[in-house]
Amino acid sequence: MAGAGGGGNDVQWCFSQVKGAIDDDVAEADIISTVEFNHSGELLATGDKGGRVVIFQQETENKSQPQCRSEYNVYSTFQSHEPEFDYLKSLEIEEKINKIRWLPQKNAAQFLLSTNDKTIKLWKISERDKRPEGYNLKEEDGRYRDAATITTLRVPVFRPMDLMVEASPRRVFVNGHTYHINSISVNSDNETYLSADDLRINLWHLEITDRSFNVVDIKPANMEELTEVITATEFHPHQCNTFVYSSSKGTIRLCDMRASALCDKHSKLFEEPEDPSNRSFFSEIISSISDVKFSHNGRYMMTRDYLSVKIWDLNMENRPVETYQVHEYLRSKLCSLYENDCIFDKFECCWNGNDSVVMTGSYNNFFRMLDRSQRRDVTLEASRESCKPRQVLKPRRVCAGGKRKKDEISVDSLDFNKKILHTAWHPQENIIAVATTNNLYIFQEKMN
Amino acid sequence: MDVEAKRIMALSISKLYSLRTQRGGLKLHRSLLLSMTMRAARDIYHTAQLLRDAEEEQVVPCAPDAAPEEPMEISKDSPQTLTPKEVAMKPQETVEEDKENRCASERHSRKRRGKTALETDFLPLKKAKMETDEEKQHLQGEVLRTNNGNSCRQAETLTAFPTNRTIVAC
């Protein structure tokens, strides 16, 4: 497929696949907590609350049938993190995978970083499709041969075997964080990466596990003076000295590691003045940024707060260049959303391959596609009811109040337990992965 | 408005308490947002209460300008007087994982009782409401018990209490 990853509303999205259990009774361990394509888009990784990582691989395309979609099938499954207990602090450490980030591929093996609240691990995923046979001293099952029976000498040879995909932990980065790790980001130098918790950001070298550099520390001397925490961090896609971090107060700071070793002092501060007409008890909570992502070209960054997505030009600090409302109809419902804790949900966002469209999730298994170039947006739904192969997704509308039109759904009918927090877009093609609570939906562009 | 504020305050406090028993340890971000919301609601509620109390006290408006001035002064002061109390209350709301702050929260453990007594009004149902007199006595008792001059931080809370009593009395 030749798609440039572009187009938003010219693109019609079709159902491709759904992964995960069908029954409504969701096991907590199966709740998907992160989704990430690798740099080529061939592999798609998911992490769940049970500490497992599942990797799907795109089938090699059938060139003779260009209309035949390449499907993602399970490639590898492994237990990345286990629940732990910190005896010193009497705290349980959850095994939930908070983030997965792929390393760019250097050789035949694939590498990814996965993290829970406290520990980051580097996993090597490699294929084995041959094995040596014909040892002199051992039988094929591994038992040692009786030396007296050995009368000839032979050279072992490699013979093909069924493909086996092995995942092995190559590095374990421990004890870097006192607070809960919320994000990791691999540097474009492919040697270092950042990890951030609520108050600190550390710089690690991929080869070195026993120490890291602390580059940002916002912990006040007196914890009673704490007013904001770090919510996400990301390296610039091309400039290996630049990274950003977002805060619970709705600000983003850009830091340059060339300026000083400790980047407490930012190079740029991105902040939009608050609209006083929107002030409420919950203004603080809804302004907290849940995700920050650089565009692929490195000129923009996108932030997600509870109700909106904002696009910032890195050269303009005082306001975003674009603001999109994700679900403005929720603004009058903030009190109820505070009661049921939904107001604390952390939605992620992502760019398409050529930075023309952004995507983010919402409630009722809705997700939003926001076309920057055409200034249009669409709401789609990930549902088992639209699961026929190549079924085109119908746009959804939410009725904020007043008379509900046909095909619209009213705000009060929305299911707030069905939330799409994690989405990912293939780096080159119009293929998206959307995670509902425990299912992973894959949608593709409709082919004519 | 203040009914709403009171409800949000009670909700926030119960959420903060339940945070402590959650698996995975205390979430700093969540507890920060909860305590900020709780404080915003509490400020509104207290301001509304002060205004109401001041209105009730107006028996004869002899100087029509003087009467509205009084509540204004009090409400202007209240954010300031609340701040040292906030400072004292905050360690209880955010459970410290750090050793350096652990001693501080332990020292405040006695004060916690006083704070709970103060807020029985706002916690949903379970605890019996204490009468204002009893409350005052209880607070006074607290002041006497903790007044051993060991830490300057406790001195801060001591100054907060008299102010609070002043508000209640007026």
C-alpha cells in the first residue's frame, strides 16, 4: 500500500481486526495499558495491567492481491514485569506496563523498553528458525551419548525448524525512581533514553543499568509547597539535546541538555493563559496534561488535557497554534466525572505519519480524528457491532442537549466505563490501533 | 454555591482517604489534584460561611456602611489565616514516602484528631457531629497537649488554632 499516512476525512476507515476476549466480564490483568507501533510499523506492541507484553506482526503483503489487507498476528507474548513488594516502604509495586517504546532496528533482533511504576527493562526479541543438529556427544534430545558408542566424527549442521520468537531481558534499570514512572522516551542518538516520574526525570544509557543522570528535579525542599508534578516527557525526534516535559498545571517546558547538566531551568515555557470564563472547581484537574508528543517533523508538539488537544509551534510559547475540543459536551458534567473518577483519566494522543491528522480517544469507545489541514474532525467508534470485515466506520455524533437527532447519542447515554485511552498510528500507512478496555481494534483505510 | 462547595470538599476528603489503601502506593499526582480541589472548595465554603455568620450578627445596622465592611475584612483575612492551617494540614493529605518528611507527619499525628474533629461536619455521615463548644474545648485540649515547644512547625499550627477559634467566635 502506497499510502503516505495522510488524509483525514477523505479517508474512510474500515474495520480490520480485533484482538482480545469477547466477553463483557473483563479480567483486570487483561486491561490494555499501552499500545505502540515500532519504527517500521511492522510490529505492534501492547502492554497490559497484568505485566504482559503482546507483540503482533504484520504479515508480509500479498503482492498479487493488492486489495488484500495485511493482517497483524501474534508474534510474541511474554511476561515483562511481575508484581513486587517494597519491604522498606511497605508498598506494593504494580506490574502494570505503563509505557512501551521501541528502539530503532539495528540488526536482525528487535529491542523495546517496557516500564512499570519503578523498573524499566530492555527486551530483545529475536527469531530462531534453525537449530544445530548432529552433535557428536549428545543425542537430539540433549542426553549425553555413551562414549563407547561413538565411532565416527561428524560436523553438526543447521537445519530449519518452526519459527520460534524469543524475548529475553537484556537490561534491567532499577532504583532510578522514588515516585511512579509515567513515561520513557528513546533519544534519536539511540544510546540514551529518558524516564520520568512525578518529580524527576532521569537520563539513562542503554548499556548502563547501575546509574543514571538526573536532569530535572522539581521536588520542593518542603513537600508541603508542592504545586505541580511532571506528567510526561519526550525527546525531540531529531535533536538529541532537546526534550520536553509536561506538567499537571498545563505547562510544557522545553529543555536543552547543552545548556547545563541539570535542566531545572527551562529553555522555553509553553503556557496558554487560562480562560477566566471557564473557571471552576475542576479547572486545575482538567488543565493537567496527560500526554505530549512531538510531530514527526519535529516542528510541532501536541498536548492532551482532559477536554482538548492542542498543537504548539516550538517557536511560539505563549499560546498553541491549534486547539481542538475532544468532547466539550463534558464540560457541564465535570462534577459527576469527578465523583466517578473519570476526570482523572489520562488520554493519549498520536500523530499520523505526515503530521496532517491527530487522533485521541474519548468515552463510549469513541475516538476522534482531527484533520489539521482540512480543519475537520470526525468521531468514530470501536465496537464489536461494526466488526464485519472491511466494514466502513460510520461517524458518530453526540448530542449535548436539547433535541436529540436521529443517529445521535445523548451525553447521558454515554458509557463512561468504555474509554479509549491508548491509540497508535502506523508510522507510514493509514493503519491505526485503538485499545478499548481489554480489546485491541485495528482499523485500516478503505481500499477501492 | 456553598452547598456545592461543601459536597465537593467532602467528596475530595473521602477520595484522599481511599487513596491510601489503593494498590501500588500513593499516587502523588492524584493526591495533589484532590487536595487542590478540596482546598478550593473549602475556601469557597468558608468564605460563604463567614458571610453568613456576619449577616446573622447584624442586629441593628446603625452604620449601613460599617456592616458590609466587617464581613469583607474577615473574608479578606481568611485566605491568609487559612494558609498556615493549610500548611499544617497538607502533610496529612499527602502521605510522604520520603524519610525526610516522615517525622513531620508523625509529629502531626496527634493533630490529625483535631483536624478530623473539625471536619466531621463535612465527612459523609458516619461520625457524630460534635457541638461547637465541645469542639472548642477539644481544640484547646489539643493545643495544651502539643504545646511542648519541640518544633517550630507545631508552633505554626498553634497560631492557626487561635485564629480558627476567632472565626468561630465571631
